[in-house]
Amino acid sequence: MIKTEIKALKELLNTPKNIVVVPHKNPDGDAMGSTLGLYHYLKTYNHNITVIAPNDYPKFLKWLPGNDEVLIFENIQTESIALIENADLIFTLDFNALHRSGEMGEHLKIASATKIMIDHHQQPDDYAKYMYSDVSMSSTCEMVFNFIELLDDSNKIDTKIATCLYTGIMTDTGSFRFQSTTSRTHNVVSQLISKGANNAEIHNNVLDCNSYSRLQLLGKALQNLKVIPELSTAYITLSQAELDAYNFNKGDTEGFVNYGLSLNGIVFAAIFIESKHEGLIKISLRSKGEFSVNEFSRAHFNGGGHTNAAGGRSHEDLKSTVDKFISILPTYKNELSPTH
Ligand code: 5GP
Ligand code: MN
């Protein structure tokens, strides 16, 4: 963000405003951490702020400070639409295109509010007056920390803000291990711990809250894991029947795709999850090194994301989707073959 924009934003935030803060659909730790972190920060001014999530999110994020204040657009549409229409400012966090907020995107599009994007996904759309977009960032939470610093307000970061921002940095970096984790990321995390983020407790809340049925579902997913060694690829499938057999709850499959990537020699991992009620197959793609799953997903599976982590979807059935995936892979032989 350039200095003049920061100055303009500082002025905007100087007088009380109606503000709506929005994460992407199916919000993850970074989406909820950044929206709630920003929410607590803006609360330190006299603004009227509402966080509106497009749809519900997993239980392992429901302990975040401010969680009880979050409106779910899918459940409370009329009130949410009125808030969007009356907003002076709308912050969109952790997404790069309005359709990523689902049906809510249509309302955001026509809203008269000044829009501010804070995001680290590739190829951002041009809908925001103020854009803080940086694909080199580990997480939107790290960017919210920078944003608060740019506004000269680091001293306002309290335990609640620190806890929210720590959570998103932790989840988006796979607990500080992905390539996007820089020394600056660690520096920010260090400051967040100094400001009161309890790292052991946060890890415990997010990661050590398995149900027995989720572990059984993981067992099934691992049984279904297939490896294509000549293309350094591993993939998992989960059918609706398998999800049903293990009492699937939202968020239960979070992180499963990484098991494929943990195999020796594998640089590309995918998971295909059937969702009968949505009539689609949800796809998560992960890679190590230079192979861009963002580009792969954009080209073949109606999605996108980052170089090493992307999502996508298919409207064909599970088998056809996997067949398509397998048939496409050889075109990436040069990038994926082990001798590369
Ligand atoms: P996941 O596999 O966890 O759903 O998504 C991995 C990453 O890709 C996340 O950062 C997520 O926000 C992003 N992502 C998932 N689906 C899409 C999509 O359709 N478009 C874009 N631009 N990013 C996506
Ligand atoms: Mn993110």
C-alpha cells in the first residue's frame, strides 16, 4: 500500500463508520483469524463493525475471540444484506474475487461502500478502491498485522487481536513450515506472543480437537491414497458414502491432503471429496517447489489459490473427475517426473 492510501485510510477511520468485514466462503483459520483480528482492531475506534461470514465454519475455529459476534450470511440473509447496503466501508479478507464469497458476492458488488481488500492470493480482481494484495505473504493475518503497523497502531494490538492473527498465520503456514514462512513471519509471530497470544493453547484448540470419527475418516482416506511415482503425485478420494459412514462434520477433512505430500519423493498431492448436496467434487491441491497448483487448478478445475496450495471443483462425478485428473497429469511430465 502506498503512503497516500494509508493516509487516506487513516482519515477515513478517524470518524465513526459502519463497517462490514468479510472472509471467503468456507472460511479457514486465516480467513476467520484475519477478519476477527481486524474486527477487534477496528473496535478500538468508535466504529460500528460486523463480521459477516458467507457460510458456517468448522468447530475448531469457534473458540476464536469474537466468534459469538459473527453473522452467517446463509442463515441471516435479510439482516446481512441490510448491513452490506448501509456500510460505509467493506473490508474483504483472504480472497481475491467477489465470487469467492459465494452468493454474498452479488451484494458486495453493488454495495456503495468503499471497499478495501487485504489478501495474498494470486491474480486479484479489481473491485476494491484500496488494495493491499501481496502474494508473497504467508497469510492474510500477517498482512493485517502489517496493516495495523502501517496505520501506526501496533500499540493497539492486544491479546484478542494477537490470538486471532497468530491462529491464521499458524494454520496458513502449516505451523510455520511452508515455504511462505519467512523470517519476518517469525518476527511477527514473536511480537504476537509478546502481546499475549498463547501458542500452546492455540495449537491445542485448533489441532488437538479430533473426534474419534474424524480419525477413523482419516484412516479411510489413507487407505484410499494412491501414488503415481513416475509423476511424483499422490491423491486421495472420499465419496459421500464414506463421509457418511464416519459422521463427517465440516472441517473434518482439513489437512488430509498433506499426507500425500508427506510421502518421500511426492511433490504434487490432491484430494477429491464428493459433496452430494452441492452436486460437486471439492478438490484441494498442494505442491512442493515450483509446480504451480494455482495454474493447474485454473486450467482444469475452476479454481485457483497459491503456487503451493489451491482449491478447485468439478461438476462431474467422483470417478470421472479422478479419471480426468489422471489423464491430464502426463502433460506435466517435464515438471513432475522425479528426474526433473
Ligand atoms: P483449500 O484446498 O484449503 O480449499 O484451498 C487452498 C488455498 O486455495 C486456500 O488459500 C484457498 O483460499 C485457495 N482457494 C481455494 N479455492 C479457490 C478458488 O476457487 N479460487 C482461488 N483464487 N483460490 C482458491
Ligand atoms: Mn490465507
